[in-house]
Amino acid sequence: MKNLPARQGCVPVCRKSARRTGLICASALVGASAVFAAPAFANDTTMQLIEIMRDNGSISQTQYDQLKAAAVQDDQQMQQQARMQQPVAADPGLEQRVDDKLAKMEWASKIKLKGDIRLRYQYGDNSGRENAAGNNISRDRGRVRYRLGIITTPMDDLEVGAGLASGGSDPRSTNQTFGDNFSSKGINLDYAYAQYQFTDYFAAIAGKFKFKDYLWIPTDVMWDGDINPEGVSGRLNFDNALGTSFANSGLWVLNEFGSNGSDPYMYYGQLGQEFTAGNAFATLAGTWYGFENTAQPDTFNDDYSAGTNTDDQFGIVNVNGELGTKFAGGKASLVGEYLLNTETDTDEDQGFAFGGKVAVDRWEFKYVYADLDANAVPDIFPDSDRFGGATDMKGHEVAGSYALTDVVELGLDYYNTERKSVDLDEQIVQADLSVKF
């Protein structure tokens, strides 16, 4: 025993103790080796001591086997802990893989999906549609509208968008009527554009696009809400002491003929001012619409026009405005428009609309009275629900809606219109369920 490295307080006891004391001392050695020994198999010094204690009779062979097994188990546990504490070897491709994943996530964050679906029941009664007995023919239709848009921002200040919509090629309708023995319904390119924000005050857009940010209009007496013009537009706005001033302009293609270079097109310029004072607000704007080469046949597609124009020359002055106030839980306003075609040689050259809007909590209401002479505007532009989008008409619209949730809305719309030069009138009722996403 003289040649063995003794641990203080343990080996001397083993020399003087009986077998029970030897077992206690050996157990203490195993425990100490688990705490202090380096991670080697069963700690050689500890195993030598246990063997000597067995040989000199301090412990039995059975006790020796138990202590040896305990020492081996402790050694294995220490090796496992040591492996867990060792640093992981560097992966040369890990950083690149992480960067690639982050890049993909960043691109996904630049893409936005939006859309809506509208289910509609529509009833129409038109005095111009009569059966053999001379009675008016009413019409009931189930209709659906579906729209899906993808908006991306591939770089700062640049927005690129594209949208699909149900319907056909009619620019004033994205509805599809139920029928034709469950036939498939058409989906078309509704818009596709690129828009760039040059400064905080000026932006431009090109392609086929929704024009509401580039032309302020308070009613749809001239422009149906489904029309997406094609061409280029710009907007300029800046704050001042009265509120915000804005200027909009654009060049829009009406048609293209392969047989000549005199394609019809239109252009516009708009100046406006938004006013704010406490809860009161107002907007006043003036717009000039110019048209070129519209005297050519097929400038306005007969398949989509109402056929109520008697002249093809247009140069339109448009003055419109809104005056309203905000209150607890909502707002209310009065709206109006006046239109004058300065280029027609006929007396049927004016149009106007006036009405009001109220929004209270989840409720919205609207009333508009519209009157258009035959040549006030091209008969391919006005709201298609007013006598099929005709000019030479006048009538009322009353609408209301209730938002069941932030994305689900119920709506009811009623039109009562008549043609001015002929004895025709029409009533339409539309009941809608709309879901936005």
C-alpha cells in the first residue's frame, strides 16, 4: 500500500477498518472519482484501490463487482457530459443556408394577397322588355363576382400589382350570371401595373390600373367602378394651410387600329383641394377630359357601349365636390358633380348628380340622383346599373349596407331610372353578400 497514491481521510481508514468499513471507504472513492477524475474509462487509480481492497479481504468479490459496475457507469456518464460540452464543429455552408432562408422570408414579406367574393341576387323590371301580350318582363338572376390581387414591392418605392377577376371582356362588369347548365365561368386579367413613388409628393403609375388614387370622383355618374383604364397617370399632392392640394393627370388609350396611326385616346388634368376644420371636411375639384381621334368607326366598342350617344365628339369639363362632418361613431356628407361636353354640336351636352352619404358604426347609406344628356359623356363609361350604363337617362339610387364583421358585409341597392327621350323605365334591386380577404 505504500506505493499507491492515497486520498486523505479515506485510505488510512481502509487500513484499519473491517470489511463493512472497507465497503464504505470504497464507495466514497468511487463517488470522489466521479466528481474529480478526468473522463477516462473507470479511473485507473480508483480501480486499483478497489482491486487491492478485494485482495486483502476488505471487500468481497460481490461487493467488488458492484463497485466496479458503479465506477464504469459513472465514467460513461462523465464521458457523455464531456461530449455534450465540446464545441460543435463549424459548418462552412451553414451561414449561406441561413442567409438563403432569410432572403426567401424577406421576399415573402414583400408579397400581399387581397381579394373579395360577392354573391348577388338581382331582380330587374324593364318597361322596354315586353312579352307578346304587351306585359313587362321581369328578370331574376343569381350572380357572382370574384377578384384576386397580388401586390409586390420588389424594391423601395416600387409597387407592382396584378389582379384576376370573374366576368368577360366587358370593362363595366366583373359579374358572372348563374346559368348555362353549370358551365365554367370566365376569369380575366383585371389589372396589371407598375407604380413608383418618386418623392413624398409625387407618384406615377403605368399599365392597366385602378384609377381612384389618380382621379378624385365622388359619384359614379361618369365612371363605372369596374373600369380600369390603360395608359399612364401621375399624382401630385402637398399639404398647405387649408388642408391638402392635389393635381392628377394621365393619358389613356381608348382603342388601337392596325390599319392607321390615328389611334383614339383621351387625356385629363385635375386640380383639387381638400379642406379640414375641426370635424368638418370638404373636397372641391375641377377636371378637363380631352379626346382625340374619336370620330373613327369602332372607337367605342358597340358590344359594350349603351348605344345612346348621337355624337362622337367630346371635350368634358367636370366640377365635383363633397362637404361633410364627422361625429361620434361616424360621418355624413353631401356630394355633387356637374359635367359639360364642350365639343358636341348637339344640345344634349350636360349631366349632373347629387346626393348624400352616411356611415354610422357598421351601417352605411347612400342616395344619388343622376341625370345625363345623350352626349354628356361617352356611353361606355357610366355606371352600368343605371339603365345599362346609358346616357340620355335620369333616376334615383338608394343603397345601404351592414358589416357583420370586419370582412363580411350585407348590402341592398335599389335603382329607379328612366330614359329621357323615349318612354322606357327600369327598376333594379340587388341583394349582396360580400366577403373580403
